[in-house]
Amino acid sequence: MLEQTIDCVLPEAQDARPLHAVRPAGLAALLAQLPDGQSRFLRGLGFKAGAGELQCLPGDDGIAAAVLGLGDDRSPFAFGGLALRLPEGTTWRLQPGDYDPATATLGFALGAYRYTTLKAAERAPARLVAPQDPAQPLSQAAAIWMVRDLINTPANLLGPVELAEVAAALGRRHGAEVTVTEGAALDAAYPTVAAVGRGSARPAHVVTLRWRGSTAHADAPLVSLCGKGVCFDTGGYDLKPSSAMLRMKKDMGGAACVLGLARMIMDADLPIRLEVRVGCVENSVSGTAMRPLDVIRTRKGLTVEVGNTDAEGRLVLCDLLAEACEAQPALLIDYATLTGAARVALGPDLPALFCNDDAVAERVYRAGNEAHDPVWRLPLWDGYDPWLKSPIADINNISSKPFAGAIIAALYLRRFVSNGTKWAHFDVYAWNDQTQAGRPEGGEAQAIRATLRAIMDQFDILRT
């Protein structure tokens, strides 16, 4: 999963055919420069350069060139359908035009992804000669491919141990200090993570990575990332119906997104210090599983009544957040496939952002729009905080009322974030319900390109 070969993008190729990407405003100029036969062919087809329009152009030996309409689409996904729409095995060279070369390369690579670990792809993708140095977009594509692979892998093949191994291997590959906590040490350091994992025969692990960029000084800004890695979620004793379990292999999507973001940060060698914590567990039903109304003492010392065993993600995260705050990070970020309520509010494609700092929230929102990796902010509404009261513990893990589930989950997590710590929480779906250009059905990395850009903006790191 770490060593994907994105061989659909090439640095050079002798047999590459020209691929023109054009917007409606530039169509007349393109028609004027094309050979007369190809120009008349496009005119005869009524080609308008609308977004997603693709037409191969004839030549003496068959297909000589192709034209992609961009419309007003400036996102990577304008190029996301090319790899599987152009003829199989063909190679193409993008011609200069009104588009960003790095965006085009990223979109092409994202559209070429298929999960092939257990089943061969139905066809080979077309290939693209990158219009400029592809290192930066291919680094992002490789991270997103890794995230997708992790989420798409069935839970019998990717349990807590396997997810922990991937996280540790990623850290070691980038020279990070890696700590893997399990067994009695996990019980002591992360009691809520241990409580969630206790019902499974597959033991829970927490992986911690500590990394510093090659140009980062000892007091460089510390960015801390935490991810929910529930490799399968039955709901525990508050058992999910079978229909709700069908996609629960993706309940480690938050951890996958955190690892993808960490990979991009380390690949880019940002001048920061980075800490990553991933809680790797399975929420199962057994004689040792936590029960409704159990009370757990957290790492922070707060006692939590388990109002619902299916609200386990916030239990996984709360100890990680509490530990992360001990190092006083300049920015604390977590990702989790946390609530169905966020999907009811915003649908599958728009992650919910909760943030305790308006400037950080605005920066993430702006970065998401610029990167075409959008988020939408929901409020940490203080008026709902009393809904987490418990008669016998400091806090309940669910609300006493049936409303505002995503906000309640975020308010629960906020209890474990130290005062003064800038914190952003992403409630993600991490899945594409249907195939779209550049976004095949299955696991998806959400909000990580936006967050990378926001981190660089937050700490005035020059983009390349």
C-alpha cells in the first residue's frame, strides 16, 4: 500500500500523441491551429469545449490527437476521466493551454486509480506525459491512492494489527520516531481505546509517529494529527443492523486520511515538527466487550459513561487528543468517520469541519475551495454542551436528546482539547457512493489536500 507505482504518468515518451485541453473561449484559436481536416471534423461534431467533452481526432494512421473540453472547471477532476476514456494503452502529451499543469497531472492520476489487490483491473489506463515536473502532484496522488487502498481493503485483511503495521512502516520510511503501544501499556496510556478494542480477538494498537522536517529547528511549529482507525464497527452491544454494517470496513477512514496527510507533509519535507497518532481497533461483540452504561476513566482523568457502544469513535479519539495536547501543539487536527448526522446534514461529498479558532477555520475553508477539496463548517454550539451530562460520570459519550449528532460528537471531543490549543475536527465520509471523474466508487481521501494547503498557509510555508 505504501509502494504504489503510478505508471500512468510518464516523464517522457516518444510515441505520445497530442492532447489539447481547451475552454470555450479558446476553442476558435484551437480550431484555427489544428490541421484543416481535424478542424472540420470537430466543427462537424458540434464540439463546444464543454466540461468533460472528449473527442479523438483522426489521422492517416488512425487516431492522431484528442481534444478535451474543460468548460469552466478548474478542478483536477476536469482531467479525471481521461485515463479510462482515452483508448487503452495509448500515450498522450498535454499541449499548452488554459489550465494548471500540476492540477491536470493530479487529476489524471486520480482517475487512473483502481483497487487491484484482489482483482485485476478490467483494462489498462491510458498514459500521460506530464506537462511539467510531476513530483508534487504525484506525491499527492500516491498519498491518495494509499488512503483509497487502505479503506477499500476488506476488514478480514486489514485489522488493527495490519493498520498499525502500515502506519509504522510509513513513519520508518520517512525517518520518523515510531512508537507502537499495545497490551498492558495500552490499557494504562489509552484506556478508552483499550475499552473499545477489548471486545475483539484482534488486539488494539496505538501508533505514534514523531517527525521533523530537514530544515525545521527544534522549536519549529508542532502540528499534531489524530485519526480514528476502527477497522470494522459492529456497533458493539448496541448492534448495528446488517444494512448499516455493509460499509463498516471504511470506519478506519479517519486514520487513513491522517496517514495520507502525514505522507504528503513528510514527502514535501515541510519545515515543521509533526506528531501523528492513530488508534487502531475493532468494535466487536463478545463477553469482554464494553457494555451500555459502563463507565471508563479516560487518560485525561474524566470519567465517561458509555451511553451507546456504537459511539465508539469518539472514545478512540479522546485519549489521543488528550495526549496530543500534552506537547502543546501549534495546531491539532483530527479526522474520523464519526457520525451519520454529518452525512444527513452535508451529504457524502462535503466533510464537516468543526474548529475552535475562526482564523484557522477560515483558512481551511479557503484552502478547500482553492484546492477543490471542499469542507463546510458546522458550529461547536455551546448551548448543546449540557446534553452530554451523566448522572454518575463526568460526561456521557452520547446526548440525552436525538438532535445535532455531529455537533454533540464534536463537543464531546472538545472536552479533551486543552484551552488555548487551536483545534480542527473533520467528520468525513471517506467513500464515493458512485464513480465520478477522478473519484472511483469506494474509499476516498477527503479534506487532506485542503488541510495540507491550510497548514502551509498557517505557518507561511512557500508553496512550490
